[in-house]
Amino acid sequence: MIQHKIYRKVMTIGLCAAIGFSALGFTQADQAAAASTTNGDKIIATGKKYLGVKYRFGAPSGVTYAFDCSSFTQYVYKKNGVKLPRTSAQQATKGSKIAKSNLKKGDLVFFKVPGRTGNKIGHVAIYAGSNKILHTYGKGGVTFSKLDSSYWKKNYVTARRVI
């Protein structure tokens, strides 16, 4: 009888500990997911401050009067504590590869530029959620575009998560 009571107490303590530790694991995973979402939102909010800023191929790093695609992403991420190299091809080597179907706000999305880069990466954008990208190119400067438009869809190469 005494052994049965001891066994029951040990099992109860063990069960409570197992439940407590498993709940702790879920809490950490939930916190990591929330932090990732928050960081993506911060990246987009920073980038949106520069909507309409003109595009200039080869624009110098660190200036805000003009951007090219990779100086824009480099600047926006730096403002959020993430250091990226200067070119889109170099940026495509950072972080972890993400499937297009798993994109989250703040992921970097890479494209080829027909007639200029062949099948190599020549353009970078920031995934903004809802199938939109935030980037800079051409006359419009910093802008949002639809990721599933024919041009971007056809020239998509890969995506990376750096936050």
C-alpha cells in the first residue's frame, strides 16, 4: 500500500513536469514565430518610408536620395540591425533558402534580369506579404509590385530568410 502511494506520487510529479516542459517548448516556438512576424513588419515599415525615392543603378550605399535594388535592401535591413553585402548576388548567399510557398514578410526575393544577367541573379526585393514585393527599379523608384505578375513570376530565381 505504501509502495503504491509512493509510485502514485512519483508518477504525478513526473506527469506534471512533462506537461510543464512541453508547454514551455510551445511558448518558445510561439515567441519565435511572433518575433519573426514583428521583424518582418518592421522591415516593411522601414522600406515604406522611402516609397517614391528614385531608382539609380549603382547608387552608393548609405544614401537615401536614390537607391538601386540592393542598396535599398542593404539600407533597410541595416536600419533594422541586419548587415547585408552590397550586391543582389551576394545577398542571395545569406540566410536560409525559403520555398516560394513559404515566404514571410521580410524575406528577400531574387530575380534574374533578362538581357543583363542571363539566368544569374540581378535583382532583389523584399517580400511584403499578400503576394507583394517592396523594391526599387525604373522610373517609379521604390514601389510595391505583385509577385505573381507575369514579369516577376517568369524571372523569379529564389528567396532567402535573413531575419
